[in-house]
Amino acid sequence: MTRERLFTRPFVLVSLANLFQGMSFFLFVHLPRYLEDLGANAVLIGVIVGVTAIASIASRPAIGTIMDTQGRRPVILVGNVVNVGAILLYLTVSSLGPWIYVVRIIHGVAEASLFTALFTYGADVVPASRRTEGLALFGVSGLLPIALGGLLGDVVLAQAGFDELFLTAAAFAFGALVISLWLPERAPALEDTKAKTGYFEAIRRPDLLPIWFIIGAFSLVLTGYFTFLRTFIDDVGIGSVGLFFAFYAGTAIALRLAFAWLPARVGEKKVLFPALAAIAIGFVLLARVETSVDVALAGVMCGAGHGYAFPILFGFTVTRSPVAVRGATLSFFTALFDIGVLIGGPLLGFIISVSGYPAMYGVAAALISIASVIYWRWDRRYDYEDLDEDIPAPTP
């Protein structure tokens, strides 16, 4: 039996758009240092990052509804235009006053649109029979920026300053816009639009609830390095942001390119739980860091965990989502990462201010470990791992 093609023209184009968008986004891993230069402490950094998350969360229901009724491409194009403008607005920020919050809100809406629409488009063009493998390979376009964004940011800041960093991010965002112009529309089928349920009804499916729980925990602990690694590295004076994320993304990419088939071969959940355990081990290594090698090893463990956990959970979400409301469910899936930032930023920032970075990374390791056990017990009743087709849309 001939396997369905993965590398179609729409798949390649949306992957390239996601790559450029990701480069723009992950240059902002250096934002905490910028906020520190403006006078922010760990708690305020968490709050400012959290404001972006609030804007993203608030916009997600509308984004999901528009995608399911009008298609993915309009959301991608408008999101790219707003993203370019929002990044350029950082050039006008000079203090921690109200304007930084306005800029972060605009940026949050743009990122919500792009993150949701690009991933939904990617899920649309991947064959159902090769879903986990295809989503893992699509995710490489989001992992490369994790490695390259941190390193490129290190280089730009070493040679210039934050204005140049923002201009570099804007250039990548503009590149994503240009590529997106070539994307063919993925309009919802007429029969699908007739079978719609409401946004909140779509995301309350019982078989999706355990996924929402573990994704929420996963996204909360990711704040430990996506938000606070920059200031942690500055505090301990060991390693670099670029070093961690180079090994992080390099490991995840290598696993996806060489072993993307593994979850489908041995079972998604048999790979998922070791992946979540690897993330916990990575946090423990950060809590006990003594040399640059420890930073690199932490990147390897966290990258290995992310490399498998994200596409598996994303695939579960797609498989359990009726085609008619896939935009809604995937918009909520991506919103959970903003919710994680919204909660994790202030929470982990508070732990840092009270007990320091080792305690924060220890708490993160404990949280993802406990959440994994709860998810394992909760989700045992739902076994959709062997499904090759989308479940049907509900009858109104």
C-alpha cells in the first residue's frame, strides 16, 4: 500500500511561513533582559509577559470561529501584517510605562492569530494516516527557530543592541508575510459549516479535557526556560541562552527527523510519558547547574521531551476534534500555552523572588511529574491512538 505524500506544496509553504514566523517570535527570548535593563524585576517581567498572554487568550475564540467559517488564510495574512507592525512598535518603547503594555497586547493578538492559524493549516494538509509523523515534521519548522533564534539574538546583542534585535525580528516577520501570500486557501467544506457547534461546546468534549489538563501543565512549566532562562543565565554566570536552546532544538529536531515514526510504531502514550519525564529531568539539571555542560545536558533532556510530547498531544487533539470545529479546538489548544504563561510567569517569578532559581526549577520538575501521573490515570478511558480517520462532525 502506497503511503500518502507529506511534502506537498501547501505543506512546504506553511512550514516555511512557520519557520520565518518562529524566527521572529524566538528572538524575543531575550525580552526579559530588555525589561531588566528598563528596571523590571522577576515578578514584573512575569506580569508584562502575562499581559501578552491575556490578549492572546481573549482573542482565541474569535480566531477559531473565523477560521472555521472563513478559512485559515485570512487569519494568517492579517496576523502577519499586525505582527510586523507590533514588532516595530518596540522601537518606540523607552520605559515600563503604559505603552509597553499596549505594545505587548497588540503583539499578543498577532501571535495568537499566527500560532493558531499556521498550526491549524498544517494539521489540515497532513494526511490522517500519517498524522503524528507529519505533525512532528511540520514542528521542525518551529524548532529550528528555538535554536537559531537564541543564537542569532546573542550575536545581534553582542554586536549592536535591542533596536537592532527588534528590526531583525521585524524582517523575519515580513518574510513570513511574503511566503503566506502564496498559501492556497483551506476553506471549510460546506457540509462542515452546516454541522457547527459553538466554540465553548466544541472544547468541552470529555475526551479533550485530559489533554487540556496536561497541555496546561506542560505550558506552565515551559515558562521556566522560555521566560526566565535569560535572567537565570545572567544570575549564575554559567552557559548561555544560545547554548541551551541549540541543544534543546537540535535534540528535538534530530529525534523528529530520524525517529518521527516511533510513536506510531510503538504507541503514542508509550513515548509520551518518557518524554514528559525527560522534561522533569531537564529542570532538575537546571536546578543543580554547575558547568556549561549541565546547561547543554538540560537542553538535551528538555528538547527530547518537547520533541515528542508536543506533536503527540497535538495529534491527539486533532484526532479527537470533529473537522467542522477543528479551528475552535486548535485555537484553544494554542491558547493553553498562553494560559500557561499567564499563570506560570507570575507564579514562577514569585518563587524566584522568594527562594531563587533552583527552587523554581525544582517546583517545575515536580509539577510536570505530578501532572503526568494525573493525566495517565484520567486519559486511560480514551484510546484513540489507532484511529487513522477524523471523527465525524456532530449532528446539530
